[in-house]
Amino acid sequence: MTKVQKQEMVETLTQEFRTAQALLVCDYKGIGVKSLEELRHNARQANVKVQVIKNTLARIALNNANMPELDIKDTNIFIWGEDQISLAKIAVKFAEANAEKFVIKTGSFEGQKVDKDHIISVSKLPSREELIGMLLSVWTAPARYFATGLDNLRKQKEQNS
């Protein structure tokens, strides 16, 4: 990789890290290509990016994007996106399936450094779609109960006639 290519990559990563609400750093030592492709496929569906980046370039891009100082050592894969819940769900699910070879190290949510335990707890929260479904269920409940009550009243009147 030439110096110009490295500079372009750092500029691109800086822009992406600035817009990302969540970023994770994970150790992927020993993971096969097929497993990484599965992670990338799941991430792509959730509009999350997954990339192996040289530690030096990642450090520069993170610093340029005003991200918190993250512990970047050894082999790392970076996962980032807009929705921290879906990002955490993808990473934690993949880490559980590949426990010996894929480890979540640290991350940044909305510009704040977070540890592995925080990431796991965020992954257990309901997703945006699940929350919308719950809200719609609550909103439609009175109408459902009203319709059920009217139907029961109709049945009762039919039995009395």
C-alpha cells in the first residue's frame, strides 16, 4: 500500500468514523474467511460496516474523527454503523457463535468509550423495529378491546333473543 493510498484510506475512515454513532474493536485471530463473510453479510443487511484495518491507520483515523482513545493492539477487526443496538446485536451474536476465536474488546457509543459488558447489555435491548411494534400494540389495544367488547355484547344479545 503506497503512502497516497494510506492517506486516502485514513481520510475515508475519518469521515465514516465521524458519522458513525457506534464503533467496536474486536479480536478475530483464527477466524476463517467463511465465518468473516457471514459476519459481513449480516452486517450489510443492518447497514453496518466491517473492515480489517491496520492499527496505525485506524488510530490516526479515530484520532482525526475525535473518537475516544481505544486500546488497539494485536489483530483487530472494526465494526461501525449508525445504530448501536443492531451493531451490538450483530457483534455479540457472532461472538457467541465463535467464542474461541472472536472477542469483543472495546468500542465507542456516541463518542464515549464503552467496555465489553456495556456492549453485551446494549445487545439485549429491543431493536428499533421491535420498539415500534410494542408501541403500535399499545396504541391499538383500546380499539381491540372495544371491538371485542362490542362483539361479546352482540353475541350476548343474540343468545337472549
